[in-house]
Amino acid sequence: MRTGQNIYKRRDGRWEARVFLGKKANGRPNFKYLYASTYREVLLQKNNYEKTISLKNTQVLSNALFSDAAYSWLLNSARRWKPATYMKYKNCLDKYILPQWKKLYVREIQQGTYDRLMEVLLQQLSGSSIQTINTIISGILKYTLNCLPVKCTGKVSEHAKRPLDILSDNESCKLLTYLDHRNDLISIGIRLTLFSGIRLGELCALTWADVDLEEQVIHIRHTLQRIQNRNRLPEDPKTVLYIGSPKNKRERSIPLHPQMIPILTKYKSRYPASYYLLSGTLSPVEPRKMTRHFKKIIKSCDIRDLHFHTLRHTFATRCVESGMQIKALSEMLGHSTVKITMDRYVHLSMSFKQSQITILQFPDLKEKNRQNLSQTDQEVRENGEDTEDLS
């Protein structure tokens, strides 16, 4: 009988606890087995043994070089991450943290050490990159010391943050007019992004099976990325295409905008369900190639140089300006909280702000005086009626 926490009641009446120690050379799990006559006793043994192991690991790692502890953390945590996340953390570690801390021991990492690193990095990195570096540092130190001896407070100041672009009304009109006169799948993909807010990798991984015209939704089940080949042999390519789950491992369904339904209906019957939407074949269009197509199109439309992700920003902003509920928008974008949607993707345009400013009103002095006089007259009349009743 199992009662949780890897504790079991044996057939001989004893209680058995298992402590996971890692994996053997053959890949099978390696356990430490503890026994007692009661559940409480074996649970106490298990907790004490785990504390002993943790203390030993902490003592060993705290006396290690920070670089050794960092790579140990990477290898230990890799199984929980997607390959792209692993490479992102490893590249940030190698490029920004280890050049400054490579010769330091873990026990030497103090608040002043962290602050000096931030002084350098805040001058060259975005807020998103600083946040990633804070995640790496805190992860390594917690893994090594079971605590965080520094406060990872470094962040880009508000005035230094670059405002995220959206398409202006004029630019949106230019782009949609261009797309209206094109019948290729790339143009359909760009229009779909503008009317759904899906990410570039999600668009590239979309197949015609994900387009459900009966329910009038698209299903976001995968994302496509080109990432560094982690286990590359000398003859292997440096990068590989990787199809995995969407960001935050959140599959979702997005309702199709009415303008997209006739377009997708026209094309879906031409392709098998397993074919990719952007290519119309079994081979996907890579994100980099899709970005190049997008750049050429906006240049043809005489639109300023923008990132493909601008379409997602524009979708979110227009949804808010149109009165869409933020919770509904947050779920369509695949965010874990409404706060992320508001803070990161909703950038209200000046034209919308100008329309909203007309809602603001202050009381008019003359109108206020008229209201006061009218109220006084009414009170006089009411008092007069009350006097007549008494008489």
C-alpha cells in the first residue's frame, strides 16, 4: 500500500521509504531504502536522511567554483526544460555571467558581487535578458546553497525601456490592402497572425489539421524553432529544427475572425490535413524564412522596418481598443495571467487615447447654479404644501 512521499506498507507489516539518489549507469533509478515499524518512524528517517544528503551536497558545492556549480545546475535541470530553454540559459551563462564570475567560488558570491555585475549588464541588455540572467543566478545559488544569499533586484529602469511597436491605422490599411491582392499561403499566414495574435513559431508549426472550420477555431498545439544542436558531433549541423509544445506548454484554441473563415475555407480543401499551412507541403517554412518574407512585404508597402512580432502586439492592442474582455484576450494569447497581457502586450494608440479623453467631464458652474436654484424652489414648494396640511 502506497501512502505518498514514496512510502509503502510492505506485506510483512513493515513500512518502507525510498529516497531517490539519481540514476545508475544503465539509466535506471537508484534508491536508498529505509525501514521502520510505523509510518511516522519511517517518514522521520526519510526526512533526516534527505537533510543529510542535502547538507553534504551543499558543503561540497559551496566550496566549488561558481562555473562548476553552474554547469552542474544546468545538467541537473535540463530534463525539466525544453531544448530551446536549455540553450538559452547556457548561452546567457557563457556570454554574460561566467566572464565575470568564472574564477569565483560559490561562497564568494555576495550582494556586492551581484551589484557590480548588474552595473555592467544593465548598460547593454534589455529587460527581458536581465530577467533571464536573474533566473539563472537565483537558480544556481538555490541549487548550490539551498538559499539565495543575494537579492536579484537588477532590472532595466522604466525610462530606459523601449516602447513596443504596433502598426498604425495607416500601416494596417496598407498591409491589408497588399494582402487582399495576394493568393499565396505566406500572405494568408501574415493575415492570420494579424487577426489571431499567434506567435511566429506557432504559425510555422500550424498544419491544415489545426484549422477547424466546423468549430471556426485554430488549434495551437506546437511551435517550430531552429535551435543549437546540443549533442552535435563534428559532422553534424550546428543547428536543428525543433518542433515542441507551445510556450509555457499551453495548448489553446483561438476563434477565427469572420474575415479569415472564407479565405481558409477556399484553401483548406486543396491540401491534406498533415501539410503545413505556410508551405502547403510536408516541410514547414522556418521562422527565419518567414521573417524575411515579412520584411520584403512591409518594404513593398512602404511601411517602416518592423519585427514580425509587431503583428501580435497590434492584435492585442486593437482587441483592447475594441472593448474585448482582457481575460478572453489573455487566453487567446496563451498567457498564464491577465497581468502579463496588460503589462507586456497592451499598448494603447494615441488615436484611441484621444477618443477616450472626451469621456472626461467637469461640472459646469452655470449648470450647477441652475441645479441648485431648481432644488431650492422644489424644497420651498414642498415646505409650503406641508404647512397647508398642518393648517
